Amino acid sequence: MKTFCTGVLIILISCVLISCLQDDDNNGDKEKTVEMTIYPETAYGEYFMSDIWGEFLTFSDSNENTVQTMSGIITEGFADLDFKKGYQYALRVKKIWMKNPPQDVSSVKYSYLETLQEKKMITEDRELLMELIIAPQKVKFIPRGEKDLQSALLVKETGETRKWPLIHIEGFDFEEGYTYTVRVRKSISASPYRVHYILKDIISKKQATGKS
């Protein structure tokens, strides 16, 4: 009988210990080492609850192969990544699912571990014609790697919904309060990587009557 009681006691203690360990797992962050791909071109968007536009890395990871913008995501150690536009990077990172993330950010954060590969993806110069719609008001913009606010045109390609800030179109004189449709030549230089917009002609210029 004594042996039986001792056995039952051991089982009960084991169950309690397992339960405590499970509680610790549930209460703590979960993490996994994954491979992240950083793509050669950046994306744009407004900072949370702000009218200031920023420029962000685009990425995917081997755990979730979906292209995302690194905006509203907590990162650690990425200052050690010497990102250059036109290059694609393979990184080893720690992906952390936060149990109690800060308000208004993603519940996933990434911690940089090392760069596995750096590959130049844009190797040839090229040009293309684009038709852009330019909003009647400029926006405030902080380019990646810079601290100072700059004034930028807010543009979108005809037929598209995605907007982005564009600091300069060569040969174009902007007058606030007018919505423009323009034809431009987009020139992409591979070495060093550079994107340059040159005005071809103004298709229309209309006085704005509401929000663009």
C-alpha cells in the first residue's frame, strides 16, 4: 500500500511539473531560426498614425514565404546589414513570436544573426516610359538611411492604386493645388544603382477640387 501511495505521489508531482513547464512555454515568447530574403528594391508607406512617409525593406522568410514590408515590425541588429539597392540578400535571423507585443506593432519580431549571401540582381541599365498621376499636395518623406525630412511629390502610376513619394522629376515644375498626369522616362542605372525620372510631357493639369 505504501509503495502504491508513493507511486501515485510521484505521478502527481510529475503532472504538476509538466503543467508548470507548459505554462512557462505558453507565457513566454516562441522563437525559430529562419532564412530571410531581403529584396533589391524598397517599398514606401506612411508611418503609423502619421502623415510622414518612409522607405522600408521588403522581405520574406523561409517559415512564411510571403513578401512583406518591414514596417511596423520590431527588428534587432539590422543596423549591421549593409543594404544596397539592387542587391538581394539571404540572411540567417531569429524569428520571435512575442506573447505580449507592444501596442500597434506586429506580434513577430526579427533578430539579425548573419548575412549568408549578397547577390547583385540588377546588372543592366534600362529605361521605360511611365504615365504618372501627381497629387496636388506634396508630402513629407524620410528616405531610408537619412534622418532629415524632405518634401516629395506623391505619385501613382496610371491604373494603379499604390502611391509613393518621389523627390524629383527632371524638367518638371510642380504647382501646388493641381493634379497632373505626366509621361516620364524612368532610367535605372545598375552600377551604381540609381533611379532617375525625366519628364517627357504633361498630359493634363487640373485644379484640384477635393482630396486626390
